[in-house]
Amino acid sequence: MAFDAQLAMTDSIAKITLTGSLDASSAPRFKEVIEQAAVQSPSRLVLLMKDLEFLASAGLRVLIFAKQKMGAKVDIYVVGSQGPVLGTLEMSGFHHSVYIQDTYADA
């Protein structure tokens, strides 16, 4: 499945829906969407990963970039990651820097 990243802003929450395979060829697109979200100064970044099938190291680098770009005051939620994607987040230790959730409901 081809990679796609769609940004939606609701109040001050940036939600990015990720689908397909996030690898070296698709990482620039993800970085572009992160930058679009950062410009809007969200209070929270929600990454919806239910349909993300694969996360390569290049994608992980963009997640680290997102954490740095958003700053310490912005909480990042990783929602619905499973299988190899969740394994990559855990193996890298990145899961300690974000909130991992099965589902996300607006509070």
C-alpha cells in the first residue's frame, strides 16, 4: 500500500492519519506534514497509525524530528500502532517519549 499522511486540525489538536509504508521514499512527505502541523502551534499531536503497515528507520527519524519540532510542551499520542510498527517503536525506545494508545477519543 502506498504511503499517505493527512493532517486535520481541530481546535489546537493536530491529527495526522498515516497509511501504508513509511520508509525512506515516503519520509519526506511525512516530514512535510509534520512541518505543516508545527506552523499551527498545536497543543497536542495525534498520530493515527491504525493503517500504517511498516515503519522504517527513516520514518522513525521523522518521528524524532516531530518530537523536537513540536517542543517539550506538546504531547504526542501514537494511536493504533500494531505489529511491526509497534515493535519498531518499542525496540528503538521511542515509546518512552510519547503516549501509546489503542484508541483516541477527544477529551
